[in-house]
Amino acid sequence: MTTTQIRALRLDDAHKLAPLIAENAQALRRGAPRRPDAYYAERILSDKTAEVLGAFEGDKLVGFAVFFDLPELITGLRIGQMDDIYVHPDHRNKGTGRKMIETLVSEGQNRGWLHLRWLVPGKNAPAVALYEKIAEPDHRKSYLIPIDRIAGD
């Protein structure tokens, strides 16, 4: 039996991360499958603000979570914000997502975070069911203003 190992992803993991990013994008957008883009995965793993955890079964990457360490202005403490979490469909319902979240909670304890928060697409019923078991709903609402990147040119 293979145990799932959770660890920070490194630049040399980009080729393993790229297909999962593409799968996640397709799952969220329900469009044509996106091609794996190792260059984009390298950019994410080299980003100065984002950090990425990976879930491995053996040496196969089966999931990832992107998170940020941010200041919390009211208390003066820091918080963790998970931006995205994804587990390959063949590896779901095995506790992998929960294990990544538990790893982030442990990391947050080490860093002195006030809390870990994340935004959840409401349509993902299985994920929401897990989150409702392990977390409290936040009182905040989320709003989005699309920014036309071309308009600035």
C-alpha cells in the first residue's frame, strides 16, 4: 500500500505539476482540455509570493495546493490563504485533500498564523462537504471585478 506524502514542490517538480494544473483548469471551466504547460508550472513554482504543496503517491504527483502567507491587518498577525487545491480524480476520497489541508494547518501553527482560509467554488459538492466537516464557514462574501489586461496596454 502506497502512503501519500505531502511536501513543498520545487522547480524540478514542474513537469509533474503541469498536467495537474491543466486538469484543474478543465474541471473548473468545463471547456476543451488545456495542454500541460511546464513553463507556466515553472513560473508558479518560482513565484516569490505563492507556495505550492504537492501530494505524492510514490513518486507520482496526485494533488497540489497553492497558498500564500499574508498579513492580517486587524490583529497584526499573519494568516494562510489557500488559493487552490486539486486532487486527481483517480486519487480522490482517500483523504489526500484533507491531508494537504492538515499539512497547511501544521505549517500555519509553525508560522504563527491566526487562521487558514480559502475560497471554494460552490458547485463542487464533494469538496464543500469535506470543507464543512473540517472548517467553519466564513462571514465574508467574495466579489470579483474582472480586469481587462489588454485595456492597460
